[in-house]
Amino acid sequence: MIHLFERPGASVLRCLPQPRAAALGLALGLALAVPQALAERADRDKPLNFSADALRYDDARQINVLTGNVEITKGTMTMRAARVEVRQTPEGHQWAVAIGAAGKPAHYRQKRDRVDEYIEGEAERIEYDGRTDTLRLVGAAVVRRYVGTTLSDEIRGQTITYDNVAEVFSVAGGSSADGGGRVSGTLSPRGSAGTPAPAASDAQEQP
């Protein structure tokens, strides 16, 4: 597991060994220790709006199936994909699954609370659970943090789960057939987001 602790001018990593994961390789957690700078808190209370080339309502599953240049917005949160399934639970919680097209992954973007920072992600499939305010990005997943328009941090893996409330990432690498069980990332020193990080950090399966 990797935890990222912030202090002025530095990023400090602490690495702990993990057991072998069954199918996804190494699992690790990346905790952004900025409790006052969570994802935009008002977003979860905003209505979910959508636009698409076509809509089909599946009454049996109580799901709206959107296809063709789909865009979902919820406050500062935006999701774009070739196909999105949207459902609202009886309790009023919204749920969506975005699926990309060949060569064009599903895309996610959201502002962080009270700072000029944005979280962006892309993957073959993105699942949003409004009840827990979490995202799950599956298939060639990437999550990036931007300070203004400058890329600061980037994490890559086969599956990334992002808890918007706690602002914690869990990242899993692929199997040996599709990535050697590795995840990778670039972490910029805090306070110098405009300066590229000197090196990328990698992790691999523990024996």
C-alpha cells in the first residue's frame, strides 16, 4: 500500500508490502491527505443531466440507456462516453455506467472543493455510484490531478476505485498477460505543480 502525505514543498511515499492479488495483480491505495480539499461537496446534491444521440428506456430494469456522444453532468462532474446506462434508486440515489468506444475511452472530470484543482479519469468503463459517491474505472484506467490547467499527478492501472468523500484511490494492476501486474504513476512535489516531477513511481507484484 502507498500513502501520499503532503507537506509544503514535498511528497513523501511510504510503501508497505501487499499479498498477491488473485486476478488483478498488485493492489495499492493512494490517499490524498488534504481533508479540506475534497471533491466539490455540492455536486452530489445537484440534478443529473444528460444528452445523447439516442435514448432507450428499459422498463424491466428501470434504466435509461443513452447512446451516441453521451454527456452526463452533475454539478462540476462531467462524464462522456459512447454509451451510458443511468438509473435512479427508489431512495433517490443516481447510478451510471459509462462505456467507451474502440480507441475512445469513457472520460470523467470533477472539480475539487475550494481549490483550483480538477480530477480527470478515463477508462474503457466508468461506474458511478451516487449513494456512496464513488467511481470505479475499469480497463486501461488513468486518473490525473490538475492544478488549474497544469498536470500535477497521474496514476495508471487496470482498475481504479475513487472514493470522492474520503478522496482515496485504490489501484490494481493487470494480470501478467496484460501488464505484468504493475501500476505506475507520477507525483509532483507539492507547491511546484508547474514543475514536472523528476521521475515516475512504479510498483510490482510482491512474490
